[in-house]
Amino acid sequence: MKFLFDIFPVALFFIAYKLFDIYVATAVAIACSVLQVTGFWLKYRRVETMHIVTMILIVVFGGATLILQDEMFIKWKPTILNWAFAIFFIISQYIGEKPIIQRMLSSSMDLPDPIWTRLSFLWALFFFSLGLINIYVIYNFDTDTWVNFKLFGMTGLTIIFVIFQSFYISRYIKDDATT
């Protein structure tokens, strides 16, 4: 359910684009992102960093898209967001006692410290690569293709990466039944 909540601005952006155009879709994404953060805050009395960062980038890049009537701003937003995540994963290696991936997942699995570090760098590499792929799609394909890639391509690549990561992690997870 959380996954659906997290992607609903992207999904509604996609639907609005298919029904109208990139500018209506951008306005919908801005509104959805603000509603997402507001709704989460009203329900839990806190906000998630990912939602705030995404909302700020959508408002800034989406606002520039609408004000300047230039779709390149909204197209660059996923690259900037993914690169911000990549930087965040790398910096987390050196700030605090644990990498961010370990802070997020250590309550559900126990892995050796070098594996947490490797996972953190793998996520950083993934986010950096996703940003580069987005740039490639922006400059080599039309807006229709980019919108499809934004929803299906980025989501699909993320799912594939998580599956491969799961296989990698599974080698290091200790089975409680044998201990």
C-alpha cells in the first residue's frame, strides 16, 4: 500500500499527460505531491524525507515548467532527484554510525557491515545511472516516450534492481531456524 501511495503523483501525472498535455500533467503532479505530503502529515503528524524532497523538486521544476512553458524542467526533475539520492547514499557512509540503507533495513535483516557498505554504494550507483538514463531518454526520444519511461521504465528498472539486490543479500542473511 505504501508503494501505491508513493507513486500516486507519478501515476496521476501519467494519466493527466495522456488525457491532456505535459503542462496539465505537471500541474497535477505538483498538486498531488502537495496533497501527498499534507495527507501524510495530517495522518501521522510527521513527514517522510523522500516525500518532502520530491515535493520541493516537483514544485520548483514543475513551477519553472509552467511559468516558462518549457517541458525540459520537469523532464530533468527525475535526474536531479536520483542524483540527490545517490549523493545522499554516498554521504551516509561517512556521516553517522551506519549507512542509510542499514538504518532503513537493519530492523528487518542482519547483514555484515561490509555488505551494508556495498549495498549503499550499489544504491548510489543505481540512482546515478537512472539519472543518466533519464538524460539519454530526454535528448533522444519524444515527450511521449519520456513519459512512458518515467512511469514504466524507471519503475521497472527499480524493481529489477531490487530483485537482483535481494538475491545478493540472500547469501548473507542468517536463517534463524538453524541458529
